[in-house]
Amino acid sequence: MAYVDLVSTGVTPVAGGATYNFAYDTPISADGSPHITHIGFQIDWTLASALLAEIPATIGRLVSNFRIKIGSETILNFDDPAFSVDTASPSNISVLAQKVGGIDATTALSTTTGIGEITLPFGIDASRSHRVNVSITLGSETGWCGQAFTPATTEFNMVHYYGVAAQATLYGSRQDFTLTSGAERAITTYGKAGWEMLGVVGINDSDADEISQIRVNNGAFRALTLAQWRVLDSTYTQGLRAEGAGDGSTGGVLVPSWVTARLGFIFLDLKRLTAGANIDMTVTSTANTTYSFFPVWVANIGASTANAPRQNQKSISSTAYNVEQQSEY
């Protein structure tokens, strides 16, 4: 009881990057799967000229803004404060996807064709259709892989993973805060009624760590360095996928590259301890900079949001079960 379905966006790609706005209806589950566990954006591309080298980065490097709205509810509103198509490291949305159990992958199928997707877990009722509105901004693919897309033979699709989701997930919009070198700044990330806060994403306006420590005044957290927060969210033990896979001359699949951290990005894994409350943080900065903070909320699927959930100490790190994990049942 799990499968993957594609829905065409119906838009014509534009070489060089653009903002795309489109809407569609989600297919009702065809095999009785209760949930749409993941929703993502997929590019099935053809390039105008042959690649000169291995695909250099995952598809997340092309995405600067990604917004998904179902009905009146915005379930994803990601606006990258430090977007760049450079391929020195995984992008901020790539790391977010990997932190919450999503998918960020790219592979070349030949010297001119390939496929990649950026997918996040959501946990949506699959027994009925939903009207979905999407807005996504892509950077220039020539800066990403060195060649331009051929619009006539490049497809943009929305991908849906059907299965069993552990919880529903919402990704909040960003709040920007100006930090002063050597000073502490009190920051509040607001909770959402009826939802627990899985964690808070912090992103610098440059690819650099410019925070020395963050204290979260909820629960039992003390002031932790960025390295300590990365231990808590398993960044150092599991690593981050930094590159795609595929050889520009043969299209063969190669071993992807892994890194231990993305500078300028931090995920505060709060272990669902907030019970719908705000998160109060004390942030110590090492430079004059601007950091953006994004909340990630979770709740039981179909649960009433009239009352805040009880505190719990769930230790699962992924908010959804993907197709491969169905065999574990």
C-alpha cells in the first residue's frame, strides 16, 4: 500500500530561470493509501548542449522560493534569504528536506538528459482531492550545470508519494532578525494553535556560521553551540548529500558527495516539546548580520486544532514514512 504519482504542471519551462505559478487537483488514492506523505517538484530535463562534467549539485540549488497552498492553508512558504545557484554546497532548502525526511536528488541519464526532485513530507488526507496552488522560483540552470534547458522537451511535474504518514507537517514563513557582533538578541518564533513545533530553521544571509550559541528557553535546553545543535539533529552522524550523481560523458551513476554541515544553516531539533507554544531564543552573534528563522510544525493528521496538543517526548526524526519504509510494517 504505497506508490508514487506524477501530475504535470502544465507550464512551459523558460531557459534562464523564472517564477512559475500553477494550480492542480491532487489525485485520490488509487490503492487505499490513507495519506499523501510527500509532495515535491520534479524536473525531467533536456539540455541544449551536452554536459561538460558530472552533474554538480542537487536540484534544490535551483530553487529560491517554493510555496504550496492547499485550500486556504499555506503548508509551505520557503523564501531562501541566501539563494545562489553556485554548487559549492547543498542549498538551504536541500538541507531542510534532508533534515525532515524529504528527498533531494538529481541524476544525469545521458549527456543531455536527466531528472531531479525536491520533495518534503506533509501528511495529507488522500481519500479526497485537494486544490493545490504552487508558486516556485528557479534560478538560472546555466549557473547550475553549465547548460540551458530545452523548453520543448523539458517537463516540470509535481510528485506525490502515497502511503502512511506519521503526522501532518507545516512549514512557516520566515522572520528576519538583525544581529550585532558580540551581542545577544532575544528572538521569538511563534507557535501555531493546535500544532507542536518540530523545530526551527535558522539561515544566515551568507554561507557562513555567524552565531556562536543559541539558548532555547523552552523545556530543558541550555545554551548550545552550533556544533552541539548539529549533533542533536544528526547532521554529523548522517551527513548531508551535496551533489547529484551521473557522469557527463556516459550518464553513468556515480557515488554522490556528502558533507558534514552546511555553513549558515542550522536546524534546532526541539523534539516536539513546545505543545503549541512560542519558542523564545537567546542568540549570540559573532558578526553584524541578518538571520532568518522558519518554524516547522507537526500535528496528528485529522486532529482538531481547537486546543493545543499535550507535551510529549516522541523521538522519531522523520514526520512521514516513504515508499521504501513501507516494507517495515
